[in-house]
Amino acid sequence: MPELRQSSIAQHYHERTKYDPQTIAFRSRGLDWAKQPVPFKEYKIGSTFDLKPYIQNQPEAFTHNPQAQWWQRLSRLLFCSYGLTARMPSMGSAVYLRAAPSAGGLYPAEVYVVSRGTSLLPPGLYNYQCRSHSLMHFWESDVWQALQEACLWHPALESTQLAIIITAVFYRSAWRYEDRAYRRIFLDTGHLLGNIELAGSITNYRPHLIGGFVDEAVNELLYIDSLQEGAIAVLPLADMLDIQQNLPTWRTALPSATETNYPKIPDGELLKYFHQATQIQPGITGKLNLPEVKQEKSLEDKYNFPFCQKISTVTAPINWGEKLIDLESTILKRRSTRAYTGEDLTFDELKALLDFTYQPQNYIDQGFDISPDYFDLNLIETFIAVSGVNGLESGCYYYAPKAQELRQIRFKNFRRELHFLCLGQDLGRDAAVVLFHTADLKAAIAQYGDRVYRYLHIDAGHLGQRLNLAAICLGLGVSGIGGFFDDLVNDVLGIPAEEVVLYVTTLGRPR
């Protein structure tokens, strides 16, 4: 029987999936390679729209052919978002690497395209087939109104003609990471959203992020088994070359219920139970009566830490080249670094990384959107453990993005401790900088309900992808880490106890 508990299901899930030095060896198990999931979806029936011809030529080749130019933009958008960029041997089947990083190379996300019906792309549902770089048209009826209803008539869907829906196939990640996979699925989704946003800048599309929708309705729209696969995000795509497709700004995140009346859930079933609990349920009338969320828009950063040293991070923006040509090549050549040399970074390099990640307004002149979509960045905090940066003392710093400054809270070189905190991974020890995204989970749940757990991890992954691309552009190494000893991170580095760690990004000189 369900019991009334003090903590919500999101808090319960977070506590249950923490890594602890005393229990991690007991809980870990070997991988069953015979049950390795296939990270691709196949359809037995449907018609294929081949996108390869439009990716093999330079954009200038299509200048005088508007139809080919339209296809070329859509082809580049999808390829830069989630296209196959390499093939690697593996203990099981070969691993196909994609434009967006994924924990363990498992790629739980599926990308669907919904067309309202254009002269070039008939109405219906399409699945992006990354192995063949094509669109599989598996449902040929108009579903746009059903999408609008599922998204509670979000105004971004009123004038747009295309939308992307991202789903997650849970087992792809759970095969390796078990119940903790839910965290990694949403970090991976954040990486993918970061790519879609930046690829939109390259191809003149403006995606608008929608995280508040009736889950059951979107899953039914896509004809997916909601116990195996679930909708994560909806992104209407405004064509910036079509003046009629203006995108109104509106809420990206809606709250869900907060569940404190849940049963004892066995290991292995927690992920799926939690996902069901964070869904937005349909209203009796088809309309939702949701509480208004008051987003905190403080002009001040959350932590001031009086008496600490404050160091400005203001710097010149990274130059991404004419028509963002360097951005596209950076997305496609990005790889997670396997090892660092242990050498120092320069302070200018660290400032450039922070500038591109947190100060998008500095890049409007280069053709970037001034306000990329996040669910609520006011909920995310950033702490940085510095082990080797020329011109910056070793220690742990709070990064204040509004003031654009670092505030030192611990004075120590943490290399040895970081090696341990990152589960003995050499990346933690040899990195020059280890960056931690955190959030006050209890306060976030008070604003958005249990669904905020999705929002927090997607936003952290989105920030992480901007860090990834800035590092690759600067010739640095970068690798995200989703496995760490949760509680010990706060104790060792001096991060306030109410902040839960969402994601870790390591940065350094690649070996």
C-alpha cells in the first residue's frame, strides 16, 4: 500500500540513486552483452526521404534552387544535432558515435519530426534514421492539431510548420546504469538540445523548447509504448527565413504534481515508476488548471560568500567565423576526451569557456540567438574546482554568471580528492578544471513539482554541451561525468549542503 512520506518521489529517487563508497561495489554488476540494446529504431513500413544528397555539398551549391536549399537546411540541422560522425569497435556490436555525446555511447534518445504539411514535406510523423541520414515517414495523416492539444495550445505551434519531438528509450541506458540511468537520459537530452539550438543558428531555424505537455497524449501521437519509451521535449521550429513564422516567447516549463504517497519500489523498477510519476496528466475537460510558477528573476547571484576573493571573468567572446563555419565543424568533430596530460590551462581559456556557456548575449553579433531556451537557469548553480589554471589559485570557486566573476570558497588543490569523487576516474585527477552543476532540489520541487527533476538535468546537460563545444573550438579536452559520490562532493569542496550535484564536466589538455 502507498504510504504518505516526508520526501517527494523526486527526492526519494535522487537519494536512492546516489553513489556511496560503502555500497557501490555491492550494487555494481557485470554487463550482459547478450542483452545489449540496439540504439536505433527500425520501421517495417513507411516511405523514406533521403537527406544524404543535401549534406554532401556546400550550402552555396543550392543558392539558386529554393527547394534544394530548404532540404539542405533541414538535412544540416538534423545531421549537426544527432547525425552519425564515427564508427568504433566494441565488445558487443559496433558503437556509432553521434554529433551529441551520450553516457556510455548508449544514445537513448530518438528524434522525430512532425510536419504540419509543407509543399516539400507532406503532413505526418517522421523518424530521423541517423544510420542512413534519412527521414522515415511512418504516419501520413495530419497530426498537428493533436500536437497542439497535447502541448496545451502552446503559442509557438500556432504559426510554425515543423516540430521536433525527442523521446527516450529507457532500456538503452538502463542496461548499463540501472535506475540511475534516468539522470543520464536527461543529461543526454540536454546535450542534444544544445546541438539543436546551435544547429538552428547555422541553418536559420529557431527552436522553441516545450517541456510542459500531456505525456500520454504525445506518446499516443507517436504510437510508442510508454512503458519502454517516453516523450521528453517538444521543439517547434520557426523558419527564420519566413517572416510569417514569428515565435512568441512563452513558458517552456510547466509544473507537475508532487507525489508523496508512493509504495515501496523495488530496484530495477524505480526509473519507470519515477517517469510515470513526473508526467502531466490530462485534465477532465482537456484543459489544464496549473498553478502559475513564479520564476525568480533576481539581479543578484544566489551565493555571495562574503569575505571571499572575487575575480572577474569578463573577456572577449570566441570568434566562430563567418557564417558560423567553425561552429559546424566543431559540432561534427567533437569527441569526449579519454585522458588528460595534467598540464595547466590559461585563465583566458577558462574565461572563454565560461563566456560562451553563460553569456549568450555576447554572441548575438555572430548570428547566435540572444536567448537560448532553458527551463529555468535560475535553479542551476555552478561550482568550479581549479587544479591547474595559470594565473588562478587552486581551490573551489562559485561562478556568479550575473556578476561574471569567480568567488573562491576553498583554498586547496583537490586533485587527489577529485580522483576519488569521480569514482577513481583519471579524468577527475588529471583535469585542470572540474566544473559542477548543482541545484537546490527541495526548492526546485516547490516551484515545479517532481517534473523539475527532468528540467534540472536537461538544463545542466545543455550547459554542458556549450562547454563541450567551446572547449573543442579552443583545442582543449573535455568530458562529462555522470557518476560520482554525490554527498562527498559537497563535503569535500565546500558546496552548500542543500545543493545536489547534477553533472560534472572535466576540462584539461588532451593527451
